[in-house]
Amino acid sequence: MTSPSLASDHTGAPLPRNVFMDQFSLEPRTQRVWDLNHAVWFTLMGLGGGVFLVGRFLNLTEDLGHWIGIPTIDMISFAAIAVGGMILVADLGRPLQFWRAFANVRTSWISWGAWSDLIFLTVAGLLVLPALRFGGSRPFSGLGWDPDGSNGAGLTLEIIAGIAAMVVMTYAGAVLARPRSIPYWSSLAIPVQFLLSSAAMSVAVVLVIEVIADEPISGGQMVLLAVLAAGLLVALVGHLLTRTDTPGKKESLDGLLRGRYRHVFVGLVLGAGTALPALLGFVGAAVGDLRDALSVICFGLLISGGFLLRLITLRVGIFPPVYIPSNQR
Amino acid sequence: MTRWGMVIDAERCVGCQACTVACKTENQSPHDAWYAPVIEWEAGVYPDATLNYLPTLCNHCEDAPCVTACPSGAIKRRDDGIVIADEDVCIGSRACMAACPYGAINFLENSGTASMPGSSVASQPSVPERYARQQHVPGAISKCTYCAHRIDYGIENGLEVGVHPLATPACVVTCPAECRIFGDLDNPDSNVSRYLEAKGPGEVLRPDAKTSPNTKYVGLP
Amino acid sequence: METVQGARSGTAYGDGWVRSACTICLNRCGILAHVNDDEVVDKILGDPANPHNHGRTCAKGDAGFEGLNDPERITVPLRRTNPERGVGVDPRWEPISWDEALDAIAQKLCETIDDDPEKILYTSFDVFHLRGALAASWVTGLGMPGYSTWSAAIFCGNNVHGIAYMNQNAFEGTPDPDHSKYILNFGSQFGSVVHYDTMHATRALSERRSDVKMVSIDPVCSSAAAVADEWVPIRPGTDAALILGMVDQLINELDIYDAEFLKNFTNAAYLVGSDGRYIREPGGHKPLVWDQHNGAQPFDAGTADAALTGVYEVDGVEAKPGFQVLKDHVRSYSPDYVESITTVAAEKVRRLAREFGEASCIGQTIEIDGVELPYRPATAIWYRGLSAHKHSMLNGLSIILLPTLMGALDVPGGLLGDPWGLIGKVKDRTYTATASPEGLISQGFIGGGRVGGLYPPRKARAPRTTEMFELMPCAPYGTVFSLLNSEQPDLFGTPPFPSMMINFQSNMMKTSGPPEIVERFIKRIPFVVSISRRFEETTEMADIVLPDLHYLERLTPFVFQHLSSGDGRHSVYGAKPVVSSKIEGPVPGEPYVDAMQIYLELARRSGTLPDVYEAFNTIAKMKDEYRLDPSEQYSYFEICDRWLKNTFGSDKGLQWHLSDGLWTDDKTVEEKYPRPFFEARAQVYFEFMLRARDDLERKVEELGIAWETDDYQPVPDWKPGPAFERTAPHDLFVVNMKVPNHALSHTHKNPILSTLSNRHNDLKSVWINPQTAAGRGISSGDRVEIETSQGRRQTATARVTQLVHPEVLATQAAAGAGPKAVTATRSTSTRS
Ligand SMILES: Nc1nc2c(c(=O)[nH]1)N[C@H]1C(S)=C(S)[C@@H](COP(=O)(O)OP(=O)(O)OC[C@H]3O[C@@H](n4cnc5c(=O)[nH]c(N)nc54)[C@H](O)[C@@H]3O)O[C@H]1N2
Ligand SMILES: Nc1nc2c(c(=O)[nH]1)N[C@H]1C(S)=C(S)[C@@H](COP(=O)(O)OP(=O)(O)OC[C@H]3O[C@@H](n4cnc5c(=O)[nH]c(N)nc54)[C@H](O)[C@@H]3O)O[C@H]1N2
Ligand code: SF4
Ligand code: SF4
Ligand code: SF4
Ligand code: SF4
Ligand code: SF4
Ligand SMILES: [Mo]
């Protein structure tokens, strides 16, 4: 799996990928390192962590149906993270060496991510294990904690899993934000955006499950969704308005607001993917009998918006020239 | 304490690309991966236009974002300041590529060719085999090593690093304009320190990235 | 079969390294090549012990070992079985034995020699530099008229060599990298890693960056112009106008010239009559000069203060010093007129002249090795950009005036002759030049046959070959006329057409005229042999192909002695086998180490070996103990051994060459800066041109050939070439430049260099100025169609750039590939 198209030369041999399209010229250069695959697993990780947390936070985990004894919400969360993890590994240049990714927890956010994924899956897995139904019986019911964390042991596991889930939701953004190489990425705004978007998406997912399980959706839940979406809107707009003429970020902003991605970004990410669900959320809070319908609509808008947000954020990652001649500073 | 560094006097550069090629023949970098590209750009408007040259390579940053980002620890910063990647440990996450502000890292696609088609850039580097990588690992990254194999070889054989051709990076040895100088930045009377003294203080690329590179420039246009 | 190899120890780098020479471009850098345990050459570094390139190599040299294992290498003699020759026509090669091949060629040689040896066309670029006396002896021994550098002869040094011999007794002039402070680069890339003595120049100039001003006069911002401090774009083919305009400013407006030098070391004071001829001593031959006190005197009468200016009367006829004639002549080149011709602003013309004049430091001296010498740190250099045009000789005669008038010939900071003319004179280096009866430098051109000098002019004779060299009394080459004669056979009364061609290390199909014309020319030659390492355009036209070696497999101790410029030291060295070739050679049981073995074998088989030996004894000045005995036969190795001992001393034979093979020596101040140390004079007034013209006109009259003679004039002019009058839609000039990381056809199949070019300097692009592009709606990356006034069409990718003159399309010499040679030559039609 190779993300950005890799060129081939006159001999027909594929060229090794350099982050720069053209190493020999002094233009701002679009990154060619990460693309579609990363957008997908970023989204899945966000959802995975988010759905688990939202479920627990809204205390809906037990009420929305089970599958082989395990709460559907948790199952969705596990699945998302597992699939996301598989895509992540498959995208590595050397997938068979994936285990080395755990090596550098000291400084690497990817290592943090790897650990948080692992910890979450194990701890959350353990947490729900007693509930596992197996051919009519519950083989692990003997374990001394309740899956909904209502006793001490259960609560501890739940808290550990919760923290891991938080990290799972955040680290993708942190991977982009940590280095200063790409000014558009290099900002707290990116992890914040990813976190809020993940949370909003996750709420939407939970609401839709409520609809399916036809549980009544409360006004509070709609408000939560609306507030998260609105927060995302603020985080996005704020980032668009700051350090606008920094070399590199300037070109990124051009790409987002004037250039290649303006329709998708302004239309689908900002508008349909963020502002609109915020609005609809508040409407839903006010008008009770629209909630089911609106939840489904918001789900669609937020998920697609969230995915496009990640994809486009990757694609407008631009390196400024390695050197800016004195007469152009 | 030794801190290897390179001073590049951009004003002397004639844009001949000898460094680019010498590096390839020395390190047998993967097909069409160039560790030492010489950047060119036009300046001015006709008839007062000209072409400028900027020789580049890995900056061997003190505060190297590639090292920070690398989950596997494949990229390490040696005590002597050389930032080097162990391709056998690399898992191909490419976090280092995204993190390096300078595009100094190349990724060898699994489908890519380790060596240049039709090229006899062959088995071995010009100092004993054990010192440099001969075959690059598909799915891993590769980058400038400051010719660590030559530095180590020089030290082991008592050759003066930065002076003896076999104890000096290949791109430095070949440079007809002698705009590349390699030596110990921590030693106040090393060739590099003295050059900076004379022409200094020495600029770095992408200062905004705060990577404190050990590759320094003077005479930048 | 014992192998002969260069020693793999004893060099600066320790074991595994062999000292040899890079022969990819004419700079001939000294190298050390590393051989690994698998007998693979995997690294080339400059030889730090060699003062010529002081341990440096360029991109081409670094990648030089490519090609050793080239799958497309020619490994056995081949004969075409498809009688139809042509581009893209499969020759259907069949392998044949060396015996067959050599006999076939030898037989053809004998036939041709019996018929008319002039009909042998031997084309090779730089073979003489590599194989020196031996190659020359082969040519002479077979009774050939000489050799053709062909492509080189069409537009390399056409207006360089003859002129350098005339005023410097040297093959060509280069600035003094160690002392020049102001360098005018006219259509040359001196200072970049193109041109000659690159390693020395690049290093010295970059070291003195801040106190040297380089100005590049070029329609394109070439790599040299990019390195220069100032790029002065100029309309192609108009340099002479700019130069003469500068001369006018210098001697008429600014009054800057080296009067002392002109009086004592040139013919500037020689008196000239109204007919433009010298006024000579009554009854005698010596030109006269005007002595302020005693009137007209022979030039060599020791006149203290000969007049440079003024009008005098000698025996009732009006007489002017040549300098005065020149002074009056250049008045017509006013800055405004110059601007209208060259597009260089009148103000710039004035400024350049002033800067050049002031930088010349006339009157100043400098002490070198304890000797007081004139200090003239300003000079001009010119090369292909001024050669590849009609009237190019006038370009050369104009530009040589700049350093000559400033007294900047072969003195510190000035234009230094690179005395390749001394090939063979390694040990007894004498820089003095013999003087003609007129007191002028008349060493003449080495080579003879189909290459010649400028002064003294040769006597016009009936043309003996299609090159018609005999009708070019002052030209260095006539090569391009072969193409003319092949296209229009009875244009000049059908001079003998070649009946066989031997092509060696030259790719005329790509680097000379339009391929289809060259193709037709080659097709008309009944028998074509090519000695080559791999197939390239020209070799594909051959009837018999013989495999040649890669330079890292060669034993060629005859590599030219590079007596590098200025403070550089002497270094003499050669190529030696770094690895042994697996190819079987022409001589059974003898390792194949050099194409010269083929030549000697051909001589043996055609019975001319004794003559070759005789010629060698003379040309190489062999001492008795080393002379080749014509009744004997010697292996190539013995000949190398004898030549080496003869040249370097009895202890420096083949063994020395293989184990060490580097001879270096300091230069005496006379060698560094010879001008002050000999009497023969340089010229600023070219009176001989008139005599050449008279003789020539008499001859062509007699032969009934229509022939242009109006370029034979004593003071140069700018004249428009055929391309100057552009007629729509052909309104652009096409100009071509070399690039640092390629050497024409030598490198075009080098995987490293071509991959790099692909990525970096896209050699297939044409450069076009934004103004011009806008007018045609062209933007960078567009495919554009180019048509020359001769109707040739070619598409290319446009690069819209500020780096090119608005009237110009610039192409890069892509290693002889593509039509670049063609468009370059056609758009500025060439003529020596
Ligand atoms: N890298 C490299 N170096 C080489 C060689 C090589 O192939 N590659 N070849 C060697 C050889 S054989 C030679 S002869 C030398 C030649 O070396 P040079 O002659 O110094 O280099 P060229 O690029 O051939 O010079 C042509 C220059 O003249 C310019 N020009 C064209 N027309 C005009 C004109 O009308 N007026 C002016 N003022 N300029 C014009 C072109 O734009 C170009 O920049 O280089 C030698 N060195
Ligand atoms: N467009 C354009 N045309 C030019 C020039 C230019 O700058 N631009 N420059 C002109 C000048 S200055 C010159 S001097 C001429 C030179 O032009 P040529 O005399 O044709 O020289 P090259 O192009 O170097 O071609 C050398 C040939 O030798 C072959 N060769 C390489 N190595 C070996 C070897 O080891 N043995 C043998 N037998 N063959 C070998 C190469 O494949 C190539 O075919 O070109 C002229 N033509
Ligand atoms: S080798 Fe030296 S002069 Fe040539 S491009 Fe590289 S740095 Fe510049
Ligand atoms: S230049 Fe890039 S690759 Fe080199 S050390 Fe700095 S960050 Fe790492
Ligand atoms: S690609 Fe290799 S070296 Fe780079 S960050 Fe990933 S594991 Fe480390
Ligand atoms: S130091 Fe060595 S590896 Fe780095 S660019 Fe120079 S030659 Fe290449
Ligand atoms: S190709 Fe480069 S290394 Fe070889 S002789 Fe020419 S300048 Fe020297
Ligand atoms: Mo040439």
C-alpha cells in the first residue's frame, strides 16, 4: 500500500519517495509521506476511543444491546481500534517489524499511540470479559469485577481504559503537531480539532445506536453533540486565523481557502461537516420529535466531515523552503 | 567531546553536483534517492537575473525531530553528533520524514529498486566492507550518514578526520570549489571552527524549526 | 597471457587504489580508482598528489566507472551484413574474428593508400592528446594527410587555437586563476566545471571570490554566468561588435593601453601604407617603424621609442603605425551602434571598457619568485560561443586585441597560453617562440595535415580533400566543407571524396552537423570503420566495428602533459589499467590495453610499420638507445617503455609508469609567465591577412572556384552571420551550452548522470524568456514545437526563465543526444 502516487523514472523503475516532490528546487513542498490510509486509521482510532468513553460517560453502555454478552457500544469501539490498528500496521514499510513501534515511548507519539491502543484493548477487554456469554454460559463470570465498573476493581479497570481511550483519540493529532517541520500541523489546534471531532463523531454514533435500539434521545445528548461540533468549529476557524503569513502555513491556508481544497474544506468540512451538525444539534435539543431524524443526519455529516478533515489536513501539509533568500524575507 | 559538523560556504559553490554524485557512489543510495541535492533557484529579473546554488544534506541536528518522532528508535544521534538510521530496525512508519524540516530522508518503497538500474555502483564502498551499507532495506528509510563509516575508519586507522580523504565525507573530498569543510565543532581550533571564526557566525537552514543543526552555512545569498 | 595492471598500492590512499587519469573530458584529471575484492571499480577520487586537480573530481569523473560493466558494450569485432546503412536501419551485425576484421581493414587501407592516401578520413576527437606522438606517427607512417577532429573542428576552437599560436605560441589562452582580478568570459564557461583546467580554476577562483570580478557575456545565464559576478546577456553572433566597441572606448576615449608593451612586444608600431601593407626597408623584407628622432627604421633596429600613433611620410608615401590604423578603424563602433547590434546598453559598453581598462593596472609590476614582472590582472577569454559562427575568425581577431592592447599576454593576471604546442617537449621545456623575418611569433600549429595555424599563412593549393583545407590559408580546420561538398558535389569542382573512414571516439552524427546531412555524408563513404566501446549513433553507421576499452582498462602513458596555467605545477601522468579488460585484443597472446594496439596491427598488416617507426623516432625525438629499429617489431608495451624512458629517463620505463607514473615539477618563472622572456612579437595589425587573400584569390581564380575572401582583412570587423537576419516565423536564435555534469556523448548513457539530469537539470528542456513566452502563450512545462530556418522540426519541453535573452531559445548539451548540436550549429551557421 503506497499512499501518494509514486512516480517512475525513464527506466520504468519506481522512484523512492522523498517527502519533497523536487529535492532540487527551492519551492514550498507538499508532503508526500502520509495520505489516505492515515486519514482512515486516524478516523477509526478517534471513533474507537470516543465511542467507548461516550458510552460510559452517558451511562448508556448497558442499555443499548449486547452481542455475545458484550455491550454493542464497546464492541464497536474495539472493532474500530482493531481495524484502525491493522491499517496502520499494513501501511508500514515493514509491517512484520510492527512490534518495534513500542520502542520509543520516551519521545515518539507513535509509540505512545501503539501502547495506548494495546493497553486500551487489553484493559477494556478484561473489563467486559465477565459479561462474555459463551454457548449459554458465562465462563468468566467468576472474575471479581463488574463490567459496568460499579465495584472497585471494575472502576479501576474502567478508569485505566478510559485514560488509554483518551490517548487513542488524541495521539494522531499529536504525531502531526509535535515537529515544527510543517507549520500548518505544528500547532495545538490540530490535536484539539482531532479530539473534538472524534468526540462529536462518537456522540453521533451513540445517538444512532440509540435510535436503532429505539431508546429515547435526551435533549442533553443533543446539546452535547451540538457543543462538541461548535467547539470544533471554533478550533478550526481559530487555526485558520492565526499565523496566517508564516511560510508554509500560508501556502496551506491558500490550499484550504482559495486553492485546490476550498470546496471540500469550506463546504464539506467547515459547513456541512461541522457548522451544520452544531446547528441541527441545537434544533434537536429544542424540538423533541425531530431528534431521531436529526441524529441520523448529524451522524452522516460528522463522520464524513471528520474523515475529510483528517484527509485534507494531511494533504495540505506543506514544508516551507529550506531557505528563504535574504532579499525575500 | 567531539561534535562532527560541516560548514558549507555557499558563495564558493559552482553548482557542479559533484557532491551529489560522489555521495551516491560512496553510499550507494537507493535508485534516485539523493542525500546531497544541490538546490538551484533563479533570482532577479532579466537582464539582471542569475542562478543561485545551495548544497544540502542532512543537517545532523542537535535537536533532531527525526529522532524524536521515530517510534522504533532506528534513528539515533551518536555521541559524536552524527544522526544515523539503522535500516534493519526501521519499520517504515515515515514519521521521521514528516518530522524532518529539510526533506533529508528518503523512503525506499517495497517495490523500489535498491540500486540504480544498469548501474555498476556495486557491492562495496571504498573503505572496508564492514563500514558502510551496501544494500538498502526495502520498506525502510535511508539518509545521509555524514559518511560515518569513513569517520570511524579514519579514527580506527589514525587518519585525520576532515583532512585525510578516506576519513572525510565523500561530498567534501570531491568538491572542486572546496566549499565544504568537515570537522569537530566542539574543538575551537578545528578547521570548521576556524572557518566560522573567519567567515562566521554561520547560518542554519529553517532556523524556525529550532533543530540546531551541525551543518552550518556561510555566504548564503 | 600475463596481465598488465596499475599497481594497487603506494598511493596516498593505501591499498586497493590505482593511480590513473580520467579521460571523460579534456581536463584529464589525475585520479585514484578503488578496486574491490570482486575486481569491481567502486570508487574514484582525485589524486591528491597530482597538482593538476589536487585531489578533486567532478560529477562525471565520480561516476566514471559506470560503463565498465555496461551490458551494451561491444566485446568482439563486428561486420554488418545489411548493406543498407542508415539511422535506425538494423546493420544485422555478425561477429567476426580479429584476423578477418583487421585484414579487411588493412586491405582497404592499402588500396586507398595506393590510390590516394588523402582519401582516408580518420576522425577522432582528442586522440592526439591521449596517444600523442604514437598516434601522430601512425597517421604520418600511413601517409595520411592528418586527422580530423571533425565535430571539434566544426565548432570547438575554430577561432581560438590559430589566434593563440599567433600571439602566444600556445594552443589556447586561459585567465590566470591565481592572479586575474577581472575576467571577461565571452561565450565560454571558464570558472565553472565546464571548460578547461576546471579543477585549478574553480578552486583558485572560489578561494579569491571576493577579489575577482567575473563578467560573463552570454545569451544564456550558463553555469559559468551563474557563478560570475555579472551576467551580460548578448544577442548571439554579435560579440565582435561589442569587443570592438570596447576597444574603441579603451584606446580612443579612455586612452588606456600598454604603450611600452605594444612598442616592444607587438607589431603595433610597424608602419603601414595606404594599401594596408607594411612599409618595408628598401630592398629588404623588414617592416619599418617610426623613430621620433631618426625617422623610419627597421623594426629591430633597437628603436627606443617607436611611434604608435600619427601619420608620417616614408619615401614620399603616407605611412601610419598599424596601431593608428586600428585606432581610426574602431571609431565606427560607437556605444550606440554597438547597442543597436548587440542589445547591450551603450552605458554598459562604456562601463565594461572602463572596468576592464582600470583593472588592467597598466604600469604596475608584481614580484614572482624574486623576479619583477608586469602585473596585468584583467583578461578576456572566449571559446565555443564565439567559434560556432560564420566570421568566427573575425571574432577571435577582435577579442585577442583586448589582452594584447593591455599587455596582458602571458604575464601575471593576464591571458596565459596553455602551451599544448609543446607536447613531447616534456623535459626540455622551451617557451621561446621562433620569430618570422617580420619579427612575429611563428611557431605555427602542431599537427599539420588537416589542422593548421593562422600565421604565417599557408600557400593556397588546389584542394586535395573535400575539407578543402588547402584553400584556407589561415583556418585551423576545414571539416565543415566536407558536408557542404557532400550535399552539393560540384559546388567547388568536386575535390576527392573520402573512400574510407576510420572513426574513433567521436560521435559526429550527434555532435557536428544536422544528423541527416552527416548521415548522407557517411553513406557516401564506401567503407566505414568505427572503434568504439558501445554503440552510439555514428558507430551504427559503420561497416566494421572494433571493440575499444573503457578508460579504466587502458594503458596510455602518452596522456598529454598538462602544463597547467599560472602558478600551477607541471604534472605528467597517464592512464593505466585499473582493472584488466576481459575483451580479447587485436594481438594474439597480448593483453588488450589500448586501441593503439589496433593501429599498430593495421600498420603491420598494411606493410607500413617501418614508416610508422621512422615517423615515431622523429616525432618523439627518440634518442639512439631507444629508437625503434624499422626492421624489428615491437609490442605496444615495448614502445611505451621506450617512449617513457626516452622522455623521463632510463629509470622511468613502463614499470615506473605502472607502479607510480606521476611526474611533477615546479615551474620556473619563465615557464609560468614566459612573455617577458622572448622577443618574437604578437600582432595587433594583421597584415598577413592581405597577403593570404592575394595568394588565395590568385589560386581560386586559377581553379575557377567561387570563394569568399572578404574576411581576410588586417583589422577585424563585426559581420552579420546568415542567422542574424531573422525572417518570421523563424525569429529566434537557438543557442546551446554545455553542462557541468555531462560531457557530450561520453556521458549520455551513464545511469547515475542521466538519472540525476532527469531529476535536476532537465536536459531536454528549452529555455525561453518570459517576455517571448508570453507573446506565444507558452508556460513552463508546455510541449513546444521548434522549427529551424532549414525546416528541421523538434518538440521539447519549455522552461520559461529569466535566464535567457528574449531572442534566444537555449538548449543544454545533452551529451550529444537530441538535436541540440544541430539546432545550435544551424541557427548560427558555422565556418572556420
Ligand atoms: N562539463 C564539461 N566540460 C567540458 C566539456 C564537456 O563536454 N562537458 N567539453 C570540453 C570541451 S571539448 C570544450 S571545447 C570546452 C568548451 O567549453 P566552453 O566553450 O567554455 O563551454 P560551452 O558551453 O561549449 O560554451 C558555449 C557558451 O557560449 C554561449 N554562446 C553561444 N552562442 C554565443 C554567442 O554568439 N555569443 C556569446 N557571447 N556566447 C554564446 C553558450 O550559451 C554557452 O554558454 O569544455 C571542455 N569541458
Ligand atoms: N550541441 C553541441 N554540440 C557540440 C558541442 C556542444 O557544446 N553542444 N561541443 C562541440 C565541441 S567543443 C566538441 S570538442 C565536439 C566533441 O564531439 P565528439 O568529438 O563527438 O566527442 P564526444 O561527443 O565526447 O563523443 C565521444 C565519443 O566517444 C565515445 N566514447 C566514450 N568513451 C570511449 C572510449 O573509451 N573509447 C572510444 N573509442 N569511444 C569512446 C562516446 O560514446 C562518444 O560517442 O562536440 C561539438 N558539438
Ligand atoms: S561539489 Fe562543491 S561546488 Fe560542486 S555543487 Fe557540490 S558543493 Fe557546490
Ligand atoms: S536534517 Fe532531518 S534527518 Fe537530518 S538530523 Fe535533522 S531532522 Fe534528522
Ligand atoms: S521510518 Fe523508520 S526511521 Fe523513520 S521514523 Fe519510522 S521507524 Fe523510525
Ligand atoms: S556526508 Fe556522506 S552521506 Fe552525507 S551527503 Fe556527504 S557524502 Fe553523502
Ligand atoms: S570529467 Fe571531470 S574528473 Fe574527468 S577529467 Fe573532466 S573534469 Fe576531470
Ligand atoms: Mo571542444
